Amino acid sequence: MTLDFSDKDVSDFELEAVISKFKKRFNCHPDFVSIAPGRVNLIGGHVDYNGGLVLPLAVDRHTCVAGAKSDEAGVLVVHSVRENESFVVDLDCPMIAARPNWTNYVRGVVHGFLSRGIELPGLKILIDSTIPSGSGLSSSASLEVATAGILEVASGVTLKGNKKPRLCQQAEHEFANVPCGIMDQFAVTFAQRGCMLLLDCRDESIEHVPFDHDQLALVVINSHVRHELSESEYANRHQRCETVSTELGLESLRDLTWSMLDRSRGQFDELSFLCAEHVLRENERTLKFVQHMKNEDWSQAGEMLYQSHVSLSEKFQVSCAELDELVAGARKLGPEEGVLGARMTGAGFGGSVIVLAEREKASDVVSRVVEDYNRIGVPLSRPRASGFVAKPAGGARVIKFVAD
Ligand code: ADP
Ligand code: MG
């Protein structure tokens, strides 16, 4: 077996770990390892399901899915290391959502292949991951896209263009019951190392914009908080946006203009109106942020992040005390300490914040923000925050092992 990884985002150590776990469980070497990164969204919060402009960046945390063809036709055996649990899929039976819930991210993707008439061989599959789940780094899309990569290589059918992320999004809608936009699956699929991905969720066009990581670093701080509200409030905001756009006769809030919004004052309840206002302004901010980054005007770029956070907190109302405190803590450090901007990322009500930092000071920023937040005096019941300096990573890919 030749082990030529030559993959700079995923350490040999991570790959060797997934291979050794696979061998231990299935008593054979995997034929392939499918790798998909996690992602953070730099700006464009809650606009993806409104046809808006988002700017995700893949980070060097990954889902690694190892697979081997098995002699048992029509059967998939799937094991998740994190869940310490396995399940079996009978490919000849109709696929339905089932318990435990994590299996649905895999079932949904398998269903997507089968319903497109793609034949799958019997497979043994092991899922390993370095992406904390539920922290806003999109472990779910990463799991879906990594699973799709395994099924592509095992079936010999490659899903071209937007077909793979779309199939994965459909899996999340129909099997995991999460009405997500297209951003996460697109980011995980199409990311390029060292770049942000400007994605127009209306026409699905993509521009890769370099992230100057000689001078800048992206810090991710996980609050490890996930409030119960998270899912219901996501669906609630989604619904409000849809109601406003439908009542105004628009395809999505992306087509809203300031004069339309002005005229509609009084037509909607206050929160729905504020949500629409956030979407309109946030799309503008995404473009401004990109322009400031291209102009190397880091402080103006950072200012867009702060404004985005305030809007998500006060208008869209999806932040929480912990995220507000982390952003305020970063902001207090200011440019002298290397902090250029900060905002919550992901769906909200917990999860992570991102901090745009000067590269040289980024590690200190992590420890300062985390230590201040975790300091003695804070209720012990509150989860401790943790953070890391993220590297802008490449998109999903598959490594095939060739027999010597
Ligand atoms: P996020 O995508 O922000 O991490 P989600 O709630 O959308 O949060 O998705 C997290 C869910 O995805 C987990 O609760 C689990 O069901 C599934 N998941 C992610 N990674 C794995 C993994 N390595 N093994 C099994 N399930 C996983
Ligand atoms: Mg998710």
C-alpha cells in the first residue's frame, strides 16, 4: 500500500490516526480517505437562505471518512468514532430517517446517491473528525460532503458542478430536518487553500478572494454554549424572512431595496421588519468587507465585522450573552493588542465568535480573550471557552490508496 498523502491542510498524524482506527475496527486497510474541512463564515450572517452574499472560509479542522469496499453486497457498515456507535444500511430497502440522529446526515447522502440511480457497492466506512460539533464550524456539512466523496469514489460516479453540495443540502433538509441554506455545503466543497469564498447564494456564483495570511490571522473562539433555543429560533427567523419576501412579491430578500423596505413600514411586526433590514444591510457589508480586504484596509474590514455583530445581536436577535461578551472582550483589546474586528459566526444562540487579528499577535489574542472570559468569578456552571488560530484550508478531496 502506498501512503502518499501530500496534503498540507491535514497532518499525516490525522490521516494515520483515521487509517489506524479503520484498521482496528474492520481488520483491513481502507481503499480511500475522504476529507472535508469545517468552515467559518467571515461575514454575511443569516443571509444565505435569503439568496444573499456570504464569505465563508474553510478551516484546518476536518472530517476524515475512511472507506473500503466489502464482500457483502448491498450493505453499508458505518462507524463514527466520536459517537462510538455503528449502524448498518441495507441498500435494497427504502431509506428513511432514523435514530440516532447523527446517522441521518449519512443516510440522507446515501439516499441522495440511490435516488439519482447511482449504484453503490457494499462498503465499510469509518468517520473521524477534528471539528467540534455544534460550535458553528459546520461539522454537519463537512460530514455530508466527506460522505459524498466516499460514495463518489466507491461508485465511480463523480457529481459535477453544484450537484454534490446540492445533494448534501437536500440530505440535511430531508433527513436531518434542518432547513439550511447552501453556504455550508458550497464552502466545504469549493474552498481553496488561503482564500475566502465570496458566494452569491442567489445565482450560486463564486469568487475566491485571497486571505492575506502573512499579515492576518483568523481566530476562532468557541463558547461551548449551545442554547436550547438555537434550532427553533433559526426556523423562526427563516420563516420571518420568507413571510416578508412573499408578502412583498419577491423571490427572496436579496431582491429587497431600501425604498421597498421603507414603504413596507407598519406592514410587518417589528422583529420581521428588523430581520429584513439586517439582511439588506448585511449584504452590503459583505461587499464592503471584501473591498476593504482587497484594499488591505484591515481596520475598515474589522469595523464591518463589529457592525455585523451588532446587527445580528440587536436586529436579527440571534446572539446571546456569551457571544456578546466574547466579542466585547476582543474589541476591548483593540488594535494595539492586534484585534481588528470580531463577530459571532454560525447560526447563533451559542457556538463561536471569530476575531480578525494581526498574524503576529494572534496566539496572544486567543489566550487573552479566552482567559478574560474564563476568569475566576464567572459562574462555574458556565462552560469554559477555548480558541485556536485557524488556517485557511482547501476544500473537500479524496485520497486513494493504490496497492503496491
Ligand atoms: P455544526 O454543523 O455547526 O457543527 P449541527 O448541529 O448542524 O452543528 O451539526 C452537528 C451534528 O452533526 C452532530 O450533532 C452530529 O449529529 C453530526 N455530526 C457531525 N460530526 C459528526 C461525526 N464525526 N460523527 C457523527 N456525527 C457527526
Ligand atoms: Mg450544521
